[in-house]
Amino acid sequence: MTERELTGWGLRNVAHAPVVTPQSVDALAQALAQAAGERQTVCLRAGGGSYGDAALLDGALTLDSSALDQILAWDATTGVVTVAPGVTVERLWRRILPDGWRPAVVPGRSAVTMAGAAAANIHGKNNWRTGCFGDHVISFELALPSGERITCSRASHPDLFAAAIGGMGLLGAFTSLTMQTARAASGLVAERQTAHGSLAALLAAFEAAKGSATDLVGWVDTSARGAALGRGLLGETRELAADEDPHAAETLRSAWERWPSLPVRLLRALPTPVIPTLARPLTHPAGVWLANRAQWERGSRAGAGHWRRISYPAANFPLDVIPNWRDTYRPGGLIQQQAFIPAAQAQAAFTQLLTRAQAAGHTPSLGVLKAQRAADDFTLSYLVDGYSLALDFPVLRRSEADLLKLLHTLNDITLDFGGRLYFAKDSTATAEQVARMLAPANLAQFAALKARVDPHETLQSGLYRRALRPALRPAIR
């Protein structure tokens, strides 16, 4: 056990806590049961990829599963894999891609663990087509505070299966997960980026590309106003068919070695603080405008929309290009507000979110648009049939209070349009907003499970205390 300072991935949220890093899943389960028996509060943590306080709780015993990174079973014929909770997306991908398989759903960072991906029920740039992480989980073993270990699937303990996936580590600790992976015919993909001069045009381009694309992601110029509000660049990825890559065996084997590119490797060779220090002015208002303008000009120039072939990692993990880029936001960190909005309301909702942020003097440093589909099988689902817009806000200490007021307003706007918020990214949602977002029946179901498997509330987090617990209490009654 060591006392450590822990942060959310956005660096704003901080906790000081005793940390235990079990070296086996048995030790993880035993540590949880022992803490529960001693009426200690426990916070589960894996890769620390949640932006806010979902894996933080000041003073709570923190169980870190990141050392549990064994791939327990792999069937290259069926694509079914069983992993320990600390296995990262990168570790899994490196193991299975040479055999012609890939994880079905990945986030923008390869360091996310399987336990974290399941607890947050993450989505990727292919969500409208492939669904969320939980859609590809076959079963998992969950260690409960009681010491019991339960195997859950859609047929066995289906209520716990549906609630633990997306349950943010509040019901038990994953000790293993079995998943179905997806076929990969090549280690390369085809990618292009096209420019669209308004939010309406960008959304229309998404709709037009859905039939042929594998992945879709939009960069939004958060500084654009008036008729150009919400203009952006659509990144479209298409997987190669088996007959399109004559060297498929080689590209599958060497995909990770082909990435990052030489220029990126040279950047990574620089001393760690150099790039964040140089880029820090880009998180201030004038710098945000300049960065947006440069990105738009680069992406909209003649000839920019040609198809090119790049490796799978380069297409999927843009946040890994410069590993320490988030340090650009020090010392205040960043807060992300990600709004999931039904398709019919998306343009109106995103227009309001961008306009309100600009008017408040907090133009986001980054805007990312994705196409989504609902995931009704999971109790605390944040997904809708529509779109999501993620907005990154630098936290400048002199204006932090004003920013928090704005974020409360943006959350309300999201909910006014029938939208939802994403707990893995959230730092600001209130209990009232959670109660607006989730159906009473879902809250009641999760509250009943929490009372059954964790009656003494051993498992907690900052997110739980801030927003979930007070939203669940009325549901219990």
C-alpha cells in the first residue's frame, strides 16, 4: 500500500489516497472483501482514463487493477478472447491483430484497460454501426464486496450483467472478461478527410457516409460563428477487403511497427515537457482561435480529401500520437462535456451548445462529433440513436467558477433536447441532472442491485458521491 496523489485523465480532479495494486485476481478479490469486512470505502481504478472523478475518491482505499494484464485465453479460429481486467487495448490488439482479428470497439487511446472499458461501456468511432463495448462482451467474472465471485452473462445473472457494464465500478470488480473480437483482413485501412462549411453540412456528410464507412469522426471548428457555426472536417475510415492488400499477412503483423510515423517518433524523442510547454498558448482564447483556423485551412485546401492508406493504430488512436499532450492543459487541467443527442434534435442542440459557450467567453479548445446508436440492454446507458458532440474546455483558474456555471448550463441544454451525458467524461453533472437523464425504472433497478450486492456501500467514487448516490436514493424508496 502506498499513499499517492491521483488525478483524472483531465488533470483537474485530484485525490490523495492509499493505493493497493494487486498482483493477481485472487488478491484483488481478497483485498475488496477484506476492506468490505472492515467497513472501509473502496474506489476501483484501472488505467485512470476517466476524465473526471469516476475513478477517484479522496482518502478511500484505491484498488488499482492495472498490473493484472494477462491474456488468459485466445481462440484465433473464433475470435473469442478472455482477459484479465488490466489488459489494455494496445496489449490485446498487439496479440490478436497478427491472427487477423481486432477489438470490435476501441476508444481514442490505446492505454484504456478492459475493466475500464467495460465499467464505462465505452464507444468508438464505429458506434452507429457496431455498437458499444458491452455489445461484444460474452461474459465476465465479478468479485463482489462479500467475497463472492459471480460469472455473469446474458443468460446467467442477466440483471448484474446489464448493470455492471456501464456501472462505473460500483457493483463489483471485474476479474476476467470474455469478448468476441472482429475480423481484420489487413493491418491497413483507407482514410480520407473532407471539409464541410456548416454544422448542417457536416451532419449531412455523416449521414451520406454511414453506408460505406467503417469509422466516422468529425473535427468541429469551435471558433466558427454565424453561417459557418459548427463547420468541420469529416474523417472517414474504410476497412480493406481481403483482396485489397496483397501483403495482408505482413501488414497485420507489422501494423504497430508502422506507427507512429517518423515525424511523430522524432517529436516523441524530445524532452517530455517541451511540446506541452510550446503548445500551452493554444489553450488560451487567442490560441484556440488560431489553432482552429489553422486546422480548418489545412483540411479544406484543394486536394485535401484524397484517400490514403494508414495503419490501424494510426487510424484509431489519435490521442496517442503525442503521449503527454494533455500536459498542455496544466496547471488547471481540462473538463470535457460530451452531449449525446437524438438525431432529430442534434443540429439544434449542438448549435445551442456552441453558441452558449462562445457567448460565455469559453470557446472549447476541441470539438469532436460522432454518430451513435442506443444501447438499451444496459441499465445506466448514456447512448442514444443520434450524435454526440464532445467539447474540451481548458480550466483557467481565474475563470474556473464561471466555466463551471457554463457547464451546468450546457448539461441542462443537453437534457432539454432529450440527450444524455457520459459518466466516463463527466466532471460536473448533478444528481438532479442524472435523474433527468435516466429513466426512474433504470435508477430503481440499479439502486436495488447496489443494495443487494454492496449493502454497506463499500464501492464508491467521486462521481458516485457527487451525482449517482443522491440520484439513486429516491429510487430506493
